[in-house]
Amino acid sequence: MFKKILYLAFLVCLVPCLPRSSSPTSSPPPAPSGCLTAPSVEVYFSPHGGSTRAIIEEISGAKSEILVQASSFTSDRIAKALVEAHKRGIDVEAILDKSQRTGKCSSATFLAHVGIPTYVDDKHAIAHNEIMIIDEETVITGSFNFTKAAEEKNAENLLILHSKELGRVYLDNWQKHKGHSEVYASVSSKPASLIDLLLGKMIESEASLQSQDR
């Protein structure tokens, strides 16, 4: 008898925890807050996994806007692709880490001199987001930073996510970081030869920056 009473008590406690069936006419429960629909995903690994090529293809296909966040970048191929996008009228902007203030020929210097709005985020120990948001619907992210070493020497991963919903989430975060960043001084009137020199110096500095790459 005692065992039967104990069993009934167990059932009484269990019933509220069981899933409840819904009638055929009832609507499905709403998705939990913060959930996103699954995006279309491309995955790349390095070294020599095609990450740089994939990034350049996305930059080349941009229709209106490219927003960058990076601790730095020394990839001449990616830098040239951004400049070409800027020249054909794409709105390109970049937020970089505060370490770019002191670089003699940093990526911030190069971008600012070609007229790309560039900002320095000094509100964190390291502003280490490595992302691009293209046309508010493509997000490039992962451990891969925009350097030659990331493509040729480091073990990295890169995700290219195609989703307007996800793009809006990343755009909102990018805008928040821009809000507390400082404008990097731009001298867009410098001659093209100096711009080429800056790009060359930026590439040469790759060796000294390799120890900082992750």
C-alpha cells in the first residue's frame, strides 16, 4: 500500500513537467528571444585554404557598403580590394584597434590616406573583432584576421554568413563600437605615389606583426 501511495505521489509531481500536446488549430509557440534563422554558410580554413580569395570575392561583389572591424590588417590583397571598392563608389568604413595609432605605416594610416573613413576603438584592452559586414546581409568573421600570415602560416578559420537577419545584428554591434570610437586623422589629399609607398610599407611590416597574429 505504501508503495502505491509513493507511486501516485511521483505521478502527481511528474505530470506538470510532461510536454503538453496542442490541438491542430493552435499556432506554434513563438521562437525564443535571440534566436536567428539558419544562414547560408561558407567555411574556410588556413593556411592556404582560400580565405583571402573568398574575402576578396565578397568585397568585389559589394553593391553599396562594406563595414570593417579589425585589430589590424597587413594583407596587401585585401587592402587593394577595399581601395578598389571605395573607388567604385562603395561606402567603406573601418574600425581598428588603438595599436594602429602608433604604427608608422599602419593599416589605419593607409585607409585614411585613400579617403576611407577610419576609426580607432580604444575602449577595450584589444579591439579584436575581425569582421566585415557587406551590404547588411553578408557577415565575414572567424579567427582569420586580415593578414598575409593568417593566409599562409597560421591555423585559422573563416566563416562567410549570408543572412539579412544576422547582418542587422552585426551592424547594430558595429554601430555601437563606432559610437565610442575616435576618428583617425585623414589626409586624403596626399599624392597617389605616397599612397603606393604606404601600402608597400604596410606589407613590409608584416614580418614584425606576425608575432601578434593569432
